[in-house]
Amino acid sequence: MSVHQPSNLAAARGEPSYVWRDGQERRLRMIGHWGELHGALVLEAGCGLGTYTSQIRRRFSDTVEAFDLEFDRVQTARQDTPHALVAAAETLPYRANLFDTILSNEVIEHVSDDRQAVAEMVRVLKPGGRIVLFCPNRWYPVEQHGHYWKGQYHFGNTPLINYLPDRWRNRLAPHVRTYTAGQVRRLFDGLPVKIVYHSRIFGGYDNIVYRFPHLGRWLRNFLYVLERTPFRVLALSHLLVVEKIEPSR
């Protein structure tokens, strides 16, 4: 298993999925469970290198659109997703009421204006269509996007930063948001949607499984069991599914 060095965009944009492993496969199953993929018009909002869009195109639908803010990442995504565009999440270049399903996978925490980005996703979603959104959980014990200390960015996992009060947490990690349950749901306040499902999920921990197969699988399965208990409050990410409602006549 190759180990990728952090890119020069790691602080501002996070690191995209470089390889397809069990963690990504599990999220794709969740996307397919909560959103329509077969023959659907799908948008990935913030596609990175196009890892998810490539899998969706190969397995479910060739009508997949994607965008990312970074040109180099879009160029890579276009190798398998021709319609990938360079665009900002706050001003999407798509008409209203277009997509059946929109995927936003660990992106909303990096955009300049998360409420405007959410409003744009809702605008371009068809009535009856769904947004499947993953984003960081405030109460996960580790901040995975690195931190700043004395003006220097340090890539990697940092324990307990997100447990600090906002004024301290945001000095150490000003480059990335993290959300409580109420905060992520409030992003959709006032928009024509209903919340279909909201939970928290743990990661795939594929690196641990690779290095310590038996221990890693036991740990991963144990954490997946915790998702069905109140201990899911400590999980890695929110999984929020919203559906656009029909306009009233």
C-alpha cells in the first residue's frame, strides 16, 4: 500500500481520496442506499481527484457531473469523468432542479461559505432528489486536518483539538470547520428540504487494518457496532441525508 505525502493544498482543501479501499466502498454503499445512483444524474460537489465519480460512472450511471475548486485535481478527475468542471461551491454553473442525487463527501468544512454552498446544492437538486453529505463530527477525539502552531502548519492527526472552546480550537485549526449535530442541520434552515436521515459514522481505518490485520478488523467492526449506540457521538463524520421538497402550489 503506497503512502501519499501531503499535497501543498492539504491545509486549505484537505486531502482527497487517492485509492479505493474498504472505507470508500462502505461510503459508496451508504450513498447508494440513501440516494438514487442507477441511471441517475449525479453531481459530486467537490470531487477531488474523481475517485467516487469514477466508481459511480463504472457501476451505476454514466451521467455523472463533478466539480472542484482546484484545476489540477479537476484535470485528474477528467481522465475518467469528462464533465468535471472547475467551480466554486458557492456559485454552481448548473441550472436549477437538475440533479437526482448530490454527493458532498468531506468538502463542506473547507468552503468559504458553507451556508451558501448548501443553498447552491439545494438549488440545483430536483424536487424529490437527495443530498448525501458527509462532514467532520466535532466530538471525534482527533482532528485529522492538521493544525497550526506559531504560524506553522503541521499535517496529520492531532488529539483533542475539537474539544477545546471555539476561541482556542479555531486558533489551532482555522483552516477547517467541524460540526455538532445541530450545526450541520442548521445549514439547511430556511431551505426547501426535509431531513431524511442523520447519524454519525466511524471511518474505515484501512491503514490500521493493513498494518495489523486482525487487530484492525476487530477495531473497525467494534466501532461499527458503536454506531448503533449513543457512543456514535464520538464517530468520525456526520452522515446527513436531505430531500428537496416539492414547491407548494
